[in-house]
Amino acid sequence: MRVAIHQGPLGSLSGGGADLVVTAEMGTTGYHIGARTHELAEPSDGPTAARMAALARRLGAALVYGYPETDGEHVYNSVQLVDATGRRLANYRKTHLFGDLDRAWFTPGDEPVVQADLGGVRVGLLICYDVEFPELVRAHALAGTELLVVPTALMSPYEVVADTLVPARAYESQLFVAYANRCDTEQELTYCGRSCVVAPTGEVLARAGSGPGVIAADVTRDAVTASRLENTHLADRRPELYRGTTA
């Protein structure tokens, strides 16, 4: 499966021959938009979902996009995965909220592992700050995720997350990670770009710079299997030793 990360405004989105196109956190509305977050929030099957489904059909590719989701009295920072026909496959609500930027406007999600099968690969979803918690990434690995897709809005001066932490997460939990960041400015925030696709070996297969662009890499189940045979972190775990260590 060919995975492309679109680092830039949605208006310039193209498929580029990819099977899956990944965009940034809250890419449909903007992230640091204050009270407009609630004004623009929609159900998971609302007008934005319809537009993104049409876009996926036009691209001929599956699409992951971020948006503010409303459900009853709650608003969530969410991402949705639709296939190339526009069919909704999975919807994930950010579980780890980052400071007042998130907590002022969003309710945290309570489902840690959301997955879907796509192109022979089990795809899991997280959002931005979520990937900084090794427990959550490991939960995905143990549940069978092979490609972890992480739309994000990482700002300077936290480039260490994109450059160091994301490859470490891929290696320690033996899965592919597609980390899709922004590269623009909102109010006082400057997003640092540096989107990447990382293999289970920790190898960075594709890396964006600080400006708009598209990167792509191939993701296969066979590569995950081969890496897990070579790097046996998951098989060598001793869960009986870890009880009580996550409290």
C-alpha cells in the first residue's frame, strides 16, 4: 500500500498515485481557532464528511482527515478514515488533550484503539499528543495495528517529537507510523512540518521539510512481519512483571 502525507492546505490536495492520503489534525477547519471550534463542529456523518468522501472518490484514494466532531453536548478533536469510494471506515476521538489549546474546547475520547483494514494492512488512528504516550502506541501494536496514522499539529520548538520520538515509537512497538503535520502559522503558533513515514525498523522512509509538500512511502504487512521476527520486542514482553506499573 502506498501512503502519502499531504503537508499543506487541503485546497491543494492531490492523490499522487497513493492508496491512502493522510492530512493534518483539524485540517478541515484549523486547529487554533478558539470558539469557532464549537461553531464549526459537525457530526461524523455531516456536510464535511460528505465533502471529504467526494474528495476521496475524486482522488481515487482512501483519505484520513481531521475535524471537530459534535455528538450531543460534546465536541471532540477527531479524525476520520474513508476509503476510495467515500465509505466511512473508522472515526477516532483524541484521548490525550494537550493543554488549554485542547481542554478549553474538546471532550477527551475514551476509545484508545480504533482500527480498520485497508489494502491488506490493519490501520490504526491516533492524533498528535496521543503518540507521545508509549502505552497507547503499544496498545495498538498488541491489538494488531500495522500502520499507525497520526494527524498532528506540532508546533515549534517541539521538533524533537517528529525527529526523535516518532521513529522511536515505530521501533519499540514494531509498526509503521505515518505522522502528518502542518507547516503554517495560526496566531502565535508556528507549525514545524517535518511529517514522516517511519518503518517498524525505525528507518525514516520519507521526511518532509518545514514547508508545503507531499511525501510517500510503501507500507506492507510482510515488512511488519519480517521486522517483528528480527526485532522481538513484542514477543519478549513479560506482562506479569508490569502489573501495577501503569497506575
